[in-house]
Amino acid sequence: MGGGSLMTPILILLFNFNPAVAVGTDILHGAVFKSFGAVRHRRLGTVKARLGSWMLLGSAPMSLVGVWATTFLTRRYGEGVDSVQGKVLGCTLIVGGLAFLAKALTHRAGSVVDMGRPGRRDRVVAVMIGAVGGFVVGLTSVGSGTLFGLAMLFAFPLAARSIVGTDIFHAAALLWVAGFGHLVAGNVELGAIAWLLIGSIPGVLIGSQVSVGVPERTLRFALAAALCVSGLKLLEVPYSNLIVVVTLVAGLAGLAAWGLAQLFRKETAPPGVPPLPARNPDTSETTSSKESPAP
């Protein structure tokens, strides 16, 4: 979650992309590499395909409305709309960051609960979530991993692994629709997508490996901070550059301290003593205490 939310401000702030082109490029790029994740999660059985399909029913057409709105505003008001779109994107990032913060604060470990086939109420809610989130995605590229995941967390009784899998499955399909719309509208830089994929595919593998050992709540706080800081920078609030630098230095220092602590713990562990069992965030039991069910 959050890759698209971070990529768009990076393209704007570091590479001076036009906001509309940054949004379109980010969306089509996300469609490609999230498809790999969707296939992987589908094979792992963490995708609620029916629920994702109902969300797509609302998000796909509304994402095209968002694409149309971006193109219309750009053609009607010219370059003057860039600053407005940047501010809209900044506000969306801050809202997404606060949403992730709320998600981190409200997450509690408990027994795994997973919904079955979506009922009538679930289908209506899924379409509404898709419609709102799809428009935001088409307009700003933010939402495919930020808003949908949070909405599913509060609206449906899903285990964390199912939220992730269903979110990626739905996002991959949605981003192909919105990305094609931006491609037709001329808001995509194909060369940039090729270079981004060279980094994003191994980046996904490295990031997933690192995240295995980092506590889930710590990751959520870090992402919430990154989204909020990106939004402040796009809104050009006073001292935003200083805030970005201080946050980045603090985050890197915290990551380095965590890595050193993990290394020191391994070196000081008595020989022959197994490490403490990892705790499954979805259950109150430790993973080592669980036994595989009988066939």
C-alpha cells in the first residue's frame, strides 16, 4: 500500500513532471507491476475475487470520469490548472496519511475472521467504495492502495492478508482501466514507465523481504508520515523542505538503529538457544505454537 501515493509526488518534485502526466504515468506503471502481485496473491488464496469485482463495478467507470476531469481541466485552463491539481493531490496525500495513521492506531491483533460470499449489503457498500475511490484514482492516482485498503478494513470482516490480496487484485484491474484512459488522453510517458519498472520490480522483492522483520504497526506509522510529508511539500507549506529533510533523516536513523539492534540480538544470543517465536499479526497465538492441521 502507498507505492502509487509516493510515486506521483516523486515524479513531480524530483523530475519536474507535469502533474497530469505524472498521474497518468504512475497509474499505468502501477497497473503493470501490481498485476504481478495480483497473480501471486491469487495463487496464495488471499484474494476475495467476488468482493473485488463488485468494487471494480463502481471504480472502473468512475476512474474514467476522473481521467476526463483531469484532461478537461488541463485543456480548459492550461498550465494554470497544474498548481491546483498539485494542491488537490497534496490534500489527498495528507488525508491518506491520516487514514493510515488511524488504521495503525485501530489495528488490534485478534482471531482471524474472514467473510464468505458478499451479501446484498456488502455488494452495495463495495460498489460505493469503488465509485468514490475510482474517481480519486483517476484524478490524482492516489487511492488504489491507500483509500481502498482502509475502506475494506472498516467495512468488511476481512483478515489482514485478505485485505492486502483483494486490494492488490482490485487495484491491478482498476489501474489498467484508468491507465488506458490516460494513455488515450496523452497523459503517459512510456519511456519513464520502462525505467520505473526496472526499479520497481526488484524494489518490490527487496521491500517485501525487509518488511518481514519490521513490526506491522511501525511500517504503517512510517508510511503515514511519508504520505503526510509529501502532501505538505506539494501544498508548499512554510518550512516544508526542512520538514522533509528532518523526517527523512529521522526515518533512516530509525531504520539503521533497528537493523543494528537486530544484528546485535543475533550476535548475543546464546548458542543452541532458538530465537523467540514470531507472532502472527492476525492471531493471538505464536506461529511456532501452531501445528499444521491433519490432512
